[in-house]
Amino acid sequence: MSAGGDATDVGRAAVPGCPFCGIVAGELPARVIWETDLVIAFRDIAPVAPVHVLIVPRAHVPDALSLDASHAALLAELAIVGRRVAEAEGVASSGYRLVFNVGEDGGNTVSHLHLHLLGGRPMAWPPG
Ligand code: 5GP
Ligand code: ZN
């Protein structure tokens, strides 16, 4: 895999010790609910809402601070799979939230880009 590759080759190869690379590789268990060439969606291990799904690039992109124009197709895929998951999980009409946590103040804990999809209850604003 090379830097600056095409849309199916965005990011870096599996990073040893990265839990989400392990899930993508099938080496760690996960409750996977959606898969495309670019992304995989699975249930969060510690859900904070009735529906809590993580939508994750197959390639290891560290976080949202690592994004540039080469990730445009990947970002579109994350949001579109978010829509599909919301529909499949029955929260499309009631509403849902898509979140990237970034850095310490953002509450990021896993260094492999992931989009949280939260739904099934009203979400407070501003968030805590
Ligand atoms: P962050 O805090 O980085 O935005 O979100 C990381 C999320 O990943 C947390 O909600 C946490 O519960 C979830 N998580 C961490 N490790 C695992 C794991 O091994 N499997 C799954 N399914 N979720 C995980
Ligand atoms: Zn990774």
C-alpha cells in the first residue's frame, strides 16, 4: 500500500496493536453490521446510546487531523454508510448524531479514525 494511492488505497496498512485494524483483519471479534470496500461498521463495545455504531475506514487513518483532500471519497463513504446504518437501525426518521472525537479535549481514545453513529434517544446539546 502506498501513500497517495487511489480511493481504495487511502491510509496505511494495518498497524500492529491497533484494535480497529485487528477488527478489519478479522483477528479481533466485533459485531459487524455493514461492510463496503472502504469501510466497516460495527457496534461499539461500550454503547452510550441504544444505537451506537462505529463506522471505520478499513485502512489505518489515525484521526481527523490526518485528513486531506485524498480522503474525500473515504469521508463521503463514512457519511453515506452512516445513512444506511441509520436506516437499517430504525433511527433515520427519529434522528441520530455523527461524531468524530479529535484529540484530548475531543475525547478521542482509539487512534484509528472512526465515525460514531448515536441514536435511539434524544441527544443533548451542547454535548458534555
Ligand atoms: P473515541 O473515544 O476514540 O472517540 O471512541 C472509541 C470508541 O471505541 C469508544 O466508544 C469505545 O467504547 C470503542 N471501542 C474501544 N475498543 C473497542 C473494541 O475493541 N471493539 C469495539 N467494538 N469498540 C471499541
Ligand atoms: Zn488501525
